[in-house]
Amino acid sequence: MSKSPVQWTAYIVLGCGALIMLVPFFWMISTSLMQSGTELSVPPKLLPDPVEWSNYAKVWIEVNFVRYTANSVFVTILDLVGTLASCALVAYGLAFFQFRGRNLIFLAMLGTMMLPSQITMIPTYFIWKSLGALDSYYPLVLRSFLGSAFGIFLLHQYFKSLPRELYDAAWVDGANPWKIFYMIYMPLAKPALSALAVFTFISAWNNTLEPLIYLQDKKLYTLPLGLLFLKNEVDNKMTLIMAGSVITIAPVMLIFFFAQKYFVQGIASTGLKG
């Protein structure tokens, strides 16, 4: 079926918008491969000539980005495991069990989503300080094992969309609630879990403020924090800063690109809209 002029106009406008959005990424990658001092030459260079792959080697090894990457992977994996496990368990309980105060607990949990993080930042800091957990990964990781309001809500909506008859049939066959949870509903919740995993990965990987508050030892820095202080270590060389930026952003882009199908499917199946 042929496209109408309105559709072609919409495609052209969206295509131009997409190209404009790609310009900063192109400039970042191009600059990361240039020789130092040529990134601001007049007339400006669109492509590096020659290509300086050594910029990545300098950032990766000399500035210790390999250590920062390992730290980010460690924190992100723990955050993923804690968030998925805790949110799935709480959402399952709220969706299938009847108990006094269930609706009140659910509404109170949703109410926490209305609180800006800036409000709880200072009291949370003093709590961790009183526990002697500063300059460690405990403030970045332990909170994920207590669940998140958004993750619980996302999975709760998905569990509510699944047939209740599955639970009743398994219960009649002698399965306990725990067995029903991990053998029936967890496999069925893969789309929603995948969407939550993408959200959690992006949030944990890009988290800059909390590591900045809690981490002081340079050996514990994550990638965003290492990138934040990179300009001080490379004398503000733009080529090396852009190389560090590419290293930091590449995993997020790859994860979102390969998991986009599950991400969209999970959001659509829960009934959430942007």
C-alpha cells in the first residue's frame, strides 16, 4: 500500500530528527580517534586522519579504566540480582495473597515514587554513616535487595494480568506458594523481568551521584565517577575524555540495542505508557 503525503512528511521529519540526535554520538566517536590538538582545528575535521586507537589504550590502561569497568560490572550485577529477586517476590505477594492492609501497603509504596531523591539523600547518607558503611559498595548495593517501588509496580501489574486459575490449579495439585512462584509465574514473567532488567542496568551503570557521595577511595570508583574526574588526570585533553565517554556509554547502547525487543514487549504487556 502506497504511503500518503502526510506519512512521507512524517517519515522525513522523524528521519531528520534522528540524524540530528546522532550528531553528538558521531562527534564523540570521531573525536576519540583524533590526535590530541586536532579536535578543534579550523576548518573542523569530521573524520580522524590518522586514526589514533592509542587514545583508548591510554584511557583503558594508564588511567585505570579497566579497574573502573570491573567495579561497575560488579555493582551492576549485584544491583540486577537484588532488584529482580526482591521486586518479583514482593510483587507476587501483593498480587496473589489476600491480607489485611495489602492495599494500604501498595498505595504507600507507590507514594514513595512521588518523593524526589534529593529529599531522602541527606537522611540516607547519615544512616549509612552511622552504620560505618561509607567508602564501600554497601550503600549502592544493599538497597536493591529491599526492592524498588517502580520495579514492584511493574511486576505487580504483569502478575495481575496473568490468569489466577494457574495459581488455583497448582495449589490443588499440591504445590506450595513458593513452588508456584518460581516454577510457574517467574517463567511467565520473563518479558516484564527483561524490561525491569534493562531499566535497572541503565540506572546502575549510569549512576554517578551516589558513588560521588559514598565513595572516596579511588580504587572503588565506578566508570561514571572515573569519567567525571578524567579531565583532571589527562590535563583536559578532549580526545582522551571522548575515548573514556565511548567506553562508558558503549555497554548501555549494546544492552539496549539487543534487549530492545524484550524491553518493548515487557512495557506493552504491563499496560504502562510513556
